[in-house]
Amino acid sequence: MTAPHTTALPKTQYAIQLTGPEKLELNRAKPVPQPGPHQILAKVEAVGLCFSDLKLLKQFDQHARKSEIVGGVDKAVLEQFPGYVPGDRPTVPGHEVVCRIVAVGEKVEHHKVGERCLVQTDYRDLPTAGSNAAFGYNIEGGLQEYVLLDERIVIDRRGERFLIPVGDDKSASAVALVEPWACVEDSYVVRHRRGFAPGSRLLVVADPGHAVEGLEACIASIEPPASVTARCANDGQRQAVAAIGNKVQTVDDLAALPDEGFDDIVYFGSDRATIEALNDKLATRGMINIVLGGERIGEQANVGVGRIHYGLTRWVGTTGGDAAESYRHIPESGEIRPGDKILVVGAGGPMGQMHVIRNVCSGLSDVEVVGTDFNDARLASLQAKAEPFARATGVKLRLVNTATSPLKEKFSYIALMAPVPKLVAQAIEDATEDCIINIFAGIPAPVKHPIDLDAVIERRCFMFGTSGSVIEDMKIVLRKLEDGQLDTNTSIDAISGMAGAADGIKAVEDRTLAGKIVVYPMLHDLGLIPLGELPQRFPTVAAKLRNGQWTVEAEKELLKVAAGT
């Protein structure tokens, strides 16, 4: 028996369903579920569209987050939850969501009817084979009027809620867009380890002529490596590996080792083929340390640039012979630094705009932010949004169409918004010493690309990527929104009802709009409307924009006048 809800629920609802690759359908009669004992039913107020929705559209069951959950929750819970849709089961996309709880099951303890909630979508405690579970992927998302959730899934192992309570004063659009802004925030506040992972599965490979030095100093935690495997050329190297205190398993053939089987790899050598073989042995969240010992690789190596983002893999190295030296140059976080000259590649798109505005508003007045794009209209949109912040903070801001004005300068921080592998190689070429390269765009995980690792190591560049966000990132951005430090509505370029949701995803694919698109599921038949067209379509809504930007007043007016549209 379920707990009472405040209003009678309809039997069916409008929903956008993804039934296969490129198969996006508007279902006008999807059943509205009744929550089971541990389940929560929420009414969706607004959904932001994301480039990641497009990735799911293209990859469907091949997407790392659409596969089955392999741990972190009892299988019986998943079997009882109809919103769990891994593999080739139809799903509902949409993960930038604000909703209100309208019904709960009798055993629900931590959620109440009437609560308005921001949805944290990234379930890192629930691993899949290649990533982790996520709302809007293998768990049905928000492009529907009502969404079902299970309390045993939406509370993490620390007791934190994935449904974060929010107040009623901010617009639904502003709250929904906390999620993409939190993903941006995560890429800056993320902390980087500066030594072996606790309990690491360690692989050490040493070529002839290379001394094995510095391994003991690489143990950065109180928990030493759990296992050590080594391929060494001589007894002296083997003894140096054994000195870290573990029993060492020796091997002769790297190909015989399991792929993705090691959390840390230290390679004393400079052979490209060996580096490429070791690439495949690096586990999710793994780090490879190339100790050149005075040598150079001398050619580009084909490495997994896609896994830097989705697999959270990291590449470091030193031109010297001390393995510990490589870790000393790893930045503590992904944050920009005083004096940085920052390049945002693909700055005109929705996420690029967020990166530019976030860095302009960082509180560091001595940084320079350069945003590039191939589209003048997108750059003009960003200029209108970001220039007032730049004037207020004293940050130097330049926006450049590199199709007509190629850049020929170096940068100390580079953020990549386009999932294009060659941009990683170009970023290395454009990097100063100690450059941080933020691979924000999700290059597909299996993709490899040739890069100049000599330049990475000699310039002490650090390449990293992040995917999604954690609850604390959401809370950071929510506080900024509630305190008036940030208006997430500055991102919006268009609004829509369910009838325009598919067109909205197409607009994301075609990059025809510079900013975000917000869908209001309760507006069944409203199509996609860029804000610039509101004066013709809904003049009373347009009158409530502020300097052309979406507001809470405009949202209230839209919901009033477009309810029957």
C-alpha cells in the first residue's frame, strides 16, 4: 500500500522514450506507475537537454552507462524496480531535472510528499562494466511527466540523498540547470592523487639500461600496493622492485597480462610499442608513470584519450630516472590558478559558455580567458552573457573564431569542450610548462589517438577528465544559485514542451543554439521556441525576460499562457 499523494494521478503521461539507436519517440500514453513499498513517484517540473543525451541517442545499449549494474545494490531491488532499464530496454533520457514528490511507498523513510528536489544523476556507488549507473541512462530519466525512483538506490553509502531538497523561490529551469553547472564545477574541484592508489594493483616494467628508482616514495597513502607485478631486464631491477615490501610476481610477456588489470603502472623506458601495450593494461581510475631516464620516445604514441574522460585514467612522467618525481608536478585539483592564461575550446556551446562564465567569475582577476568557436553567432551570444561579468571582475576576456583567426599562442590551462581526439594532441602542442589540460568533452571511451608524450612529460603537462558530478558539487552550485552568486538561467537559449523535445535534441546535435534548452513536460504540445522568437509567439512571456535572458517571472508566465498549447 502506498502513502497518500496530494493530487489524483493520471493513468497515462507524455514521455520521450529512446527505443534503440537514433530511435527517439514521443509516447503520449506511457503508464504512470504507482510506487511500490520502497519507491518514490515525483512530478517533473523541468528538464535541461544535454549533449550527453545525444551520446546516448547514438550509442544506446553500447553506452557505458546503459549497461547492467554489477554491484552496490541487491539484485532483488533492481528486479523490483521498473525504472531500471539496462541494455536494449527502452529508456527515458533526461538527467538535468527538478521534480516534486507526489507519492511514496509505505517503507520510504527519508523522502516526503511535497518535497521539491534537485536530482543528482550520477550513481557512482553502482558500477557498470565500463562506468556507473546513471539517471537518464540505465535508470529512466526526466523527459516524462512523472518519474519513479527507489529509495534504496537514491541514497548513497554515506547516507546522502540523490534527491536534494530545494526551496520554491527559484525557477524550475534554474534548479534543473544546477546539474550541468555541477558537472563543470566537478572538473575544477576534483582532487588528484599524487602517488600510488591505496591498495593498488601495481605493474612495474623496466627496460635494459634503466635503474629502478623512487618506487617507495610513490606510496602516498598508509595502504601500500596490494600486489606487485614486474617485467624486469635484470636482477638489480627486480631487487629494487622487491624493496617496496611486497612479494613480486614476475612476467616476461606483457600481452599475457589482463587488460585493465592495474591501478598503477610505472614504466622505466622510452619504447613507443611498450607504452601502447601498457595503455591497455591500465584500469579505470588508473595512472601510468613513464620514467624516461634521460631518453626520449621520439615519436607519437597511440593512447586511450577517450578513457581519460570516461575511465578517469591519467598519464604522468619524468625526463629523469626517479619515479617519484612524476607525481610532484600533479596539481592538487583541476582548479585554475592565479595568473593562468586559459583557453576554452568550443566556448560557444552550452557547456563552453558555463566554463567561460565560471572562470571569469572565479574571483581571480589576474587570469586571462580566451574562448574559441567556429560560429560567430554562438560567440556573440557568449559575449553578451560573459562580458558584463568580465567587466565586473576585471578579467581579460577574448572570444575568437579560429576558423577565420587561428591562434598562435600558448596557454597554461586548456579546457576542451568538443569530443574530438585531435584536439587533445593540439592542446599538448599549445601548452606551456605545467599546463593543465581539462578534457571535459566525452570522447568515446574506446578511442585512441596519437599524442606527443615527450611534450607532455618535458612540459610537465597534466591531462585529466571528469564525467558527471557528485552530490557535493551539486550543493556547491545550488548554494551559489541561492546566494545570488550565480544565475544558471544565463545558459538558456530556448524553451520547449514535450512536442519540441526531440527537435531540441536535434538542435543540440546540429549546434543551432548556443545555450541550453529547457523542456517543461507538463506543456504537452508546445514546440521548441528560441528565446528570440518569444515576442512573436508569447509576447507576455517575452516581456518578462531580463536583458533577453530567462527569468522566474518568464517561466511563471509561460506556464500560465501555454498550458493549453
